[in-house]
Amino acid sequence: MPISLALDERTLYEKLAAMELLWADLARNPGGAESPDWHESIASERRELANGGMSKFTDWDAAKAEIRGNLK
């Protein structure tokens, strides 16, 4: 069943809000989709970087606030 959202009529804020709703819904059931084969090697690489102290992390709420601030 195709879904029409008339995206060309939506503001950037409305589009981002819709994405947030979709991601929140998908996150409620994380086992609903299988990861692609290449994902494990990327995840392993990133774990090694994190464990070696070579990665920088930002709190998710702070990251979203920063992104939203950049869009204004």
C-alpha cells in the first residue's frame, strides 16, 4: 500500500519530525529487521576504536539539539 505524504508541501521541520516519529516507532521493535552482512565488520571496527579511546561520543539529546541549531 503506497503512502503519500506530499513531501514537497512540507517544511524541513515537518519532514524531520516525521522522521523522528518513524525512527521512534522502529526502535520500539529492534528485532524486527536483520542487519546486513557488512554491518558486523563495521560495528566491530567501531567497537575497537571506542575501546581504544579513539572515538568521540555525544549524548543523543545534545546531538539532536546541535543539529536542530544548525538548521535554523
